[in-house]
Amino acid sequence: MPSLLDPIDLRGLRCPNRVFMAPLTRQRASQPGDLPGELQAEHYAQRASYGLLIAEATWITEEGKGYPNTPGVRTPEQVAGWRIVTDRVHAAGGRIFLQLWHVGRVSHCEYQPGGGAPVSSAAVASKAMITLVRADGTRERVPATLPRALRTDEMPRVVEDYAHAARNAKAAGFDGVEVHAANSYLINQFLSGSLNRRDDAWGGSVENRLRLLLEATHAAAEAFGYARVGVRLSPMGSVTDLPPADDDREVYVRAARELGRAGCAYLHLFNHFWGERGWEGPFDLALAQEMKREFGGPVVMNGYGRDVAAAQHDLDRGLADAVAFGKLAISNPDLPERIARGAGLAAWDESTFYASGAAGYNDYARMK
Ligand SMILES: Cc1cc2nc3c(=O)[nH]c(=O)nc-3n(C[C@H](O)[C@H](O)[C@H](O)COP(=O)(O)O)c2cc1C
């Protein structure tokens, strides 16, 4: 079985190791304009030795935004900002995908164009609390705004938003994109049997609920080819505010099968071991195994906290082909080298996860 440090071929993209950087929202886009730039370029370039960098969730359209100071990939200025990032990463020898994000109902009218309602598969409020930043810089947490259900005739436009974002990501120099279909955001809201009881072609049956995922992925593939489009799913529940449904298992197994058939770069599964309390589950080993079998291509697993041995164990038992580290990537810009040398791992500082500037972002030291 491979080691974390062995190279992996992602359907033609050669990655020098299997230690990937998970997508991490850090809310440091510059204003006005939600722009990435030099700050992000330095951050990702510092981490260029990871097998693959999956850059932070990035809104594809204003309607898809729900968090402060998160970057977009919609405007020419944002594309130019991302170009600075990808150039720096490539100059440092790295590979970088962009995570395409539409939050759906996990938003607030203050983020929406014209102050309107956020959109979703159904007009049911998210239980998420939304962070607003006031003009004086203070932060406030408020309940998500009641969304409206997207109309059937709007769905092609939503799919086009993914296509547009993927074209922009390509123009910005990314090696590929990851479709964010996890963590209770828009695509997850369409997959969900507990929420999406629409009676049009985009809801109700499992086949219909899969439609937005598959069409958005196809739209991204029009720009990159399927071999450069990964998909992130969170089939194991828990941090999401979407209640479980009886047919979740069928949805996720079918998603894996369809995405594998299309030839996606990888399937990225977030296991939700989230947090400091260790393995928080619920981890469904049989479901993960079945999805891997059905997908038939590279599977990236995530959710190990600081437990590198557990990640290697998933490679050993054939559950994962590569792993993505989130919090460890925040505090260890040279994680692959640290693993290679058996060196200690630096601890992360949660107080600077979502902050501004380089502190807690670009000042984590490399090993001596
Ligand atoms: C600060 C922070 C920001 C995150 N942002 C994103 C994101 O933009 N997109 C996403 O899919 N997951 C996001 N996540 C989840 C992580 O990608 C990852 O799934 C989670 O941290 C568990 O992995 P870990 O145990 O290696 O940290 C975020 C997590 C943290 C802690």
C-alpha cells in the first residue's frame, strides 16, 4: 500500500505526494471587491510542496456568498487576483485547484444582490448563524435569512454560473477545480431528501436531486475536462444543518458512480471527525468503501485532525488514495517534509482562523 509520501497520478495530473491541503476559508480577501492577491499568493506558495492545494471555497456569483471577506471568481479583478496566486504556486513547483462555492440558503439578505432572499432548493430556513461585518469592523452573528426556492426556469442560469466560474478559474491559471457539494451548501441542499421535495426535474426523486450536482460538474468540465474536476461530498452528516433522509445512502452511492463514470479527477470525502474531541463520527466505513468502489478513481479522504497515523491507516486499508489536511495545513506550511522527517507538528491557533492580514496566516514557521 502507498505511503503518504508516494506520488499519485490524478487522472494525468502527477502529484508528488498524497498529502493534500483541504479547502480552508480564511476570510482575508481584500476590500472592496472580495479580491485575492499577494497575501493569498504567499500563503499558498508557502504550501507548494503539498501534493495538491485545494484553494478555499470561492463564490461563483454574488448570490452564492454568505461569509465576510471571502473571495469570488466572478469579476475580472478577482480573476487577476487569482492569477497572482496561481503564478506564485506554479513558480514554487505546486499544483492548485479552486473550490467552486455557492452557499445557497446559508446566507443573509445583506450579502445578496439587491438585498433579496438567498436561494435554495426549498423555502426552508437554514439553522446556520451568519456573520456580518459592520462598517466599523465589528462582527455580528445573525440567523440566516429565509430563502426562496429557485424557480425551474432559473436552474440553467445557476448551472451557467458554475460554467462561468470554471472558465474564470481556467483563465486565472488554476490546474483544476473542486465542485463544493458538501457541508450543507447549495448543491447539498439539492441532494438532500429531507429538504428537496421539489416537484420539478430538480427535486423529488434521487435522480432529480442529483441533477444539479451532475450538471454543475459537467459545466466545470466544459472548461477543464472531467479529469481536472474534483468533487467534494460530505455523506456522513453532522456539521450540516440538513437532517438525514432515508435514501441518503442511495444518493451518495449513485453520485459516486455517476461522477466516476464521467471520469472526475477525484472524489473528496469529508468524514466530519471535526474538532478537538477526537473522532466524532458518525463515520460510516461501509458507505465510504462502497462509494470508493463505485467511483473507481482516486478518493481523497479528510477529517483527521492532527492524526497523521490515522490518515496513513486509511491508505493502508485501501479506503483512501490521498488525504487532505485542513487545520494541520494552517499551521504546517511544510507538512509533507515534516512527515518525511518524522518531525513534530506545529499547533494551530483557532483565534486567527478567520481574521485579517498575515498574522496566523503567513507567519507559521517551517522546520529548522
Ligand atoms: C478555518 C476553516 C475553514 C474551512 N473552510 C472550508 C472551505 O472553504 N471549504 C470546505 O469544503 N471546507 C472547509 N473547512 C473544512 C476543512 O476543509 C476540513 O474538512 C476540516 O477542517 C476537517 O479536516 P481537518 O481535521 O484536517 O482539519 C474549513 C475548516 C476550517 C477549520
